Amino acid sequence: MPLILWTDHMSVGVKLLDNDHKKLVLLVNNLSDGVVAGQARQELESNFGKLVEFTRLHFSNEERLLEETGYSGTAAHRQEHNRLLDQLMELQARFLSGAEEAKDQDVMNRLRAWLFKHTQGADQDFVSHLKARRVDSNLAAWDEPNHVALEKPAI
């Protein structure tokens, strides 16, 4: 059974961001599944690295979208991302410090809490802002499906 099940409650109502959040869920679940299955440590560490890398990309894209739409809380949200990234890096360091099943499970539980804090906490603050600007409709009209906010003019 996966560590995290995606629910509509986790949605921010913008397909681009929801898809990123779903990928974060998938990356955390892949890491957790690997721990449970006794996957080789090198592969687990690589999977954790992919989670960190994608988190950085997602945070950057989300911040850019908020800037482009004139969200007044962008600076505060960026600070929250910095805190969340610091927490993720601490979890990664703890995970890399050695293979102990109990410690790995603790890290997985903390990753789940970390992801919920992001999707159900700070991200919910800008949902009404993005909906009011019809961001999902505007993004859907663009041709390029991946992180178009980085390559298209401001909304």
C-alpha cells in the first residue's frame, strides 16, 4: 500500500501544480516502497536525490507562476519553500547517514508530513488567487504542457 494516496483535498485547482504535486507523491511513494522492499541503498539514495531535484524545480515553477499572476504573498511563499527545502535536505541527510529500518521508516513518515504541509498548508493560501485569475484555463490554452509558465508571457 502506498505511503500517500492522492485525494482531491490535496488539489490546488491548477492542473499544472496538481500534476507536480502528484509527481511529488509518486516520488515519495517510490522511495517508501523501495525502503519496504529492501531495495539497494544506492538506488534508494538516487531516488531521494530525484525527489530533492524535482522539489526544487516545482518550487521554482510555483514561485514563478505566483509572480506572474501578481500574488501578493509570493515573497512569504518563497520563504516557506526555503524552509520546506531545508527540512527536505535535513531528511535526506538523515536518510543518507545510514541504513536502519526504523530510522528509514521515520524519515518516510516525516516525508509524508512534509508533503502534506506543502500541499494542504501554504499552497492552499493561493488557491483563490489563481482561480480568480483563471490560471488553469489560461495554462490549458497554451500548447506546451510542461511548466509553460516559465516560457510564456505573464498571465
